[in-house]
Amino acid sequence: MADFTERDEIIDIEDLYNKHTSAENIKESFSKMTAPTGRYLFAATKVEARRGRADHPFENMRGRDYVHVFGKLTSVSPEGVTKKMGNIGFDASWQRRTDKFGNADKAYKLWGQLVRAYGMEKDSIGEVRNAIPQFPFSTYVVEKFKTPEGNRVARDKDTRADYRKQGFAARNDVDSISRA
């Protein structure tokens, strides 16, 4: 193996104090950290039972009991080949709240889907909470881009590439949960 230190030039550390990381570099370093819209295997690495504080950033979570779940997304090909796609977190609550249309909100629906995915309809909330880090489940994850018209979901490769080319910020959301 070649020793590159013999032919590389040494940089004076003092020169680096006059240089700064560009905003473009920082933005670009996070731009590809989302998974494309699709179904993934989810394995929880952290589950915390919480109660939303009065200043919670999402109004529907204020004063509400819920679990915050964080874990790893893995894609599984039809041939059974797995590939780590990243990490994602979501909140699920057994306390019903509604959206602006009067429908159950996402956190409430995700809790119900977790209970069904585990077949734990008759078990306590504590038992369901304890099962989450023990057993993986399937998630449908959407990749959303913040556009001038609002958040838009990229449902195909071409739309995803177009949104990325335009520089729209991306994020993932767990849309639904089912049995693995």
C-alpha cells in the first residue's frame, strides 16, 4: 500500500483559520440522507414513553402521552438482500386527537397500527411499548420535499430527482405501520 504522506503537501494549520465551510457544503451534506418513498423493515433502537410539554413544537402533541420511537430502516429486495437505508423517528399515541377535518391524527393511527402489527389488541399500553424494541415491523415511509407550494411527496425516481435538482429540503415521515 502506498504511503501518500511522502508525496502530499503539508498544509499550515494557520491557513485553515482563514477558511470557512460553505453553506452549500453543509446543506449538500444532508441532502441525500433521506430514503425514497417506499416500504421498509423498521427495527427500533430507542423507545421512550413521553408526555408532550406545553411548548412542544407540534400542537397536537402538547399535553399528550405518547411513545417516541427511533430506529433503523432497512430495504429488503425480492431476493432477500438487505440494505441499510438510514434512521428515522416517529411519535405514536394511544390518546385520540383529531386533525382539522375531525379525523384521527397520524400519531393516534400509528399507535393503532402498531398494536395491530403485533397482534396485541388485548394487551396493555406498557406491554405494547415493551414489544416495540424487541420485534421489527414494516413501515411505509414517504419522502417529502419542502417546495414553495408546500410539502410534496416524491412517489417516483423522476420526481425525486427533479426536487433534489431544484434544491428543495427533504425529510422522511412514517406514513403507516404493518406486520413485518
